[in-house]
Amino acid sequence: MNYSIHGHFYQPPREDPITKRIPKEKGAEPYKNWNERICADCYTPNAQARNFGKISFNIGPTLFQWMFENAPETANLIVAQEKANYMENGVGNGMAQAYNHSILPLQSVLDKITQVRWGIEEFKFRFGHDPLGMWLPETAVDLETLCVLSDHGLIFTILAPWQIQALDGLAEPGPFLINLPDGRKPFVVFPYDRETSTKISFIPQFTENGDAFIKNMLRKKTGQQGLKLFASDGELYGHHQRFRDLFLSYILGDGAEKNAIHWTYPALFLKENTVQTRAKLVEPSSWSCMHGVGRWSEDCGCTANSGWKAPMRQAINAIADWIDAIYIQAFSGLPLEDKLIEDLAWELRHRYIDVILGEKTVLELCEELFKGVSQFLDVRKITVLLEAQLERQKMFTSCGWFFDDFNRIEPANNIAYAAKAVWLCQQVSDVPFGKSLLDMLRKTNSPETGLNAEMIFLRTLERAERELSLN
């Protein structure tokens, strides 16, 4: 039997959209903010112990950007350990992640493409090679999402076991092939082991003793071929639970050697094994909502006092449509067919990751894509609108809908990112932001405090007017 541990390393964006800096955060003491504290508790000790070279992992792109800017020694250790696997085995143990941690089944196909392409390009920029797998935020999936992954060269993802259904009898532990439409190759899904993954994540006693953990793990050996994968939040190993970085080092090192355990990772397993068993996707579905993806769009019952979630989703969707209309309008008048103009405009957004990473300028991208007609473009205006598109992607961050009450920093940040995107559009367009959109925001409110999204939105707009300038 092959075994693998996957660590999902991610923190929601904490930057103030106006200052682009993380404010001092209460509770993170003695550090200035939670990113710094979690890095000290988890990322750095695990990197120093070389654990990132022995597990399967993904790191949220926005978190990794912060790490390279604020803890470059740790970030470079992580990259070096992944690259060593790639050089030795021809496949790495890192997975890409959809860029802004949005719930992809709730996004348009264009947003899915942007999130996937940005995630792939960020991974290539950091690790120096193409990813083969992608971690889907909250493992939220539908068939269209898998098609987008496949269309961009990805071949596998990790899901919860209840997100797939048996075809002719489901033989655990997997992986399995999911049929895709329109002549695409079947897509590989690795379901994680539910029982062990749950105990790792939520029962601290289960990971207090490495030998006891290994004994329990081997007790359930079935003799079947496949990969038994344990998935957990990466921050568990040292932050959520103290000393679990040491636990992880032991079970991956001395404990594994003593018990002849073969730890591997999904890409290497696929290189060494053929997957034949097929399954059907349950869609839309996720790991943390028993109602599909309702947790991020409605009062599904997963969280109390969630009547604010549907109005917020509706308001954010409507604001996105308003931003998109202004963006597309900026390309009107070009001597090209309308369909081609629109396709090129969205391709420009998909490739904006090159600008985010500092690889190219907007002018260079416009000249590449629009070739002989780029001189007709207002590049300054398009640059501002692409920045608005980045803020627009941020406002769909999943954390904004995850918890019970609206009166938290995560939904407030999503609304603030929406306001920043609108403010940017207003600097280069005279299209009014309609009263109906403010009315929609007003319906998103906290049942505990009465705070509503319109207050946050207008407050952020006022700050932007006072503190920002495009000159």
C-alpha cells in the first residue's frame, strides 16, 4: 500500500485594499499579524525540517507572494525541496491552487479559466516547472471545473470521498478516473481517507504520538493497491496544534523507516502506476458543505444566522457584471469583429498574471495580443481596469461566506475589495454605479450587530477618494 499526506497551506488575504498592507492584527502577538505568527509556528519549522520535500502540498498563491516578500528564506527552502523531487523523479510533489480561493462551481467559465491559469502560471513562476495537479478551494468541484483543469494540462486533483460515486463498485482507496465530455481524456481524482484525515484535523490526541499513529494506520491495511491519502490544513502542523511539525517529521522519517512505510505523492504515484477504476463526479460538491456548495451562496444549514449569504452573493455577482461591462467597453471601436475583440479582452485578463508577477507590462501584453491594432487602445485606461479585475477576483474569496455571521473580517474584506474595484472603474469611466447595486448591498447585514455591506462599501469608497490617486 502507498501512503501520502497532503497539506493545504493557505491563509485568506489580509491586506487592506487601500494601503495594500496587512494591518496590525489583534491576537497575533507577539507578531504584527497572523501571517507572521503562522509562518513562525508552521511554515518555517516545517521548511527547516524538510517536511515540504516529503508530503504532497499546495500553497495559496496570495500567501506565497506574502511569504516571498516577508519570509524569503522559508519560501526558498520550500521551493528547493519541491524542486529536488522534480529533479530526481521528473514530477514534483507540489500542486497548484486556483489563484484567489474562490468557489469555482459558483463562478462563470471565464472566471474559472482566469483562476486556473493564474494559479498555473504562479506555480510555474515559483517552482520552475508545470504543475500536474491543482488543489480546488474547499475541494469544490463540478464537471465544468474539471474540464477547465484538463484543458490547461492538469491531470489530477484531490477530493473528499463523498464527492465521487461508484461505477461498477467503488474499490477504495483510489485514485479513480472521471470521464470528461467532448473527447477529453479521463481526469484523475484522489479521494482522501475520510476517517484518518478527520482525526488528524480535529482530534489532537490522534497525532500526539507518532508510533501510535503509524500503528493505527497500518492496522487498517487491506492489501489493496492504490494510494491512501490523508488530507489536512497545512497550518495544523505547528500552528493549530503545537509540535505537530515534529510529529510530521517523525512519521515521514524515522517512523517510516522503522515500519517500512512507503510515503509518496500523487504525481509520482501516477508516473509509476496505471489508473483504471472509474467513478462518477458528484456535482456540485465540496468537502465542507453537505449541501453541495450552498455554504457560499445561501442559508444551507451548515452555519447559523446565514440569511446574509444569498444577498451578498447576489450583490457581488451584480457588481462583477458591472465591472465586466466597463472593462469590455474599453475595447470598443477597434477595427475587429466584436466577437474577436471580446475574446482578446478576456485573453488579456487571463494573461494579466504575467503583470502581477512582474514578468511583463500591460503595454507588452496588448501589443502581443492585439498586434496591428494595439495603437488604438487606451493602455492607461486598460491598465486601471485590469487592476480592477484583480480586485474583482479577490471579492469572490471563499472565506467571505464561510462563517456564521457577516460581522467578521473575511466578508468585510470581500466587500472592501469590491469597493476598490468599483473606485478604480470610476476613475476611468463615467458609467454610474447604480442605486440598485447599493440596495443589494444593504440587504447583506449581520443579525447580531446590524452592520451591513453598504456601510463597508461606502466607507471604503470614501477612503479611496481620500487616500488614493492614479497620478
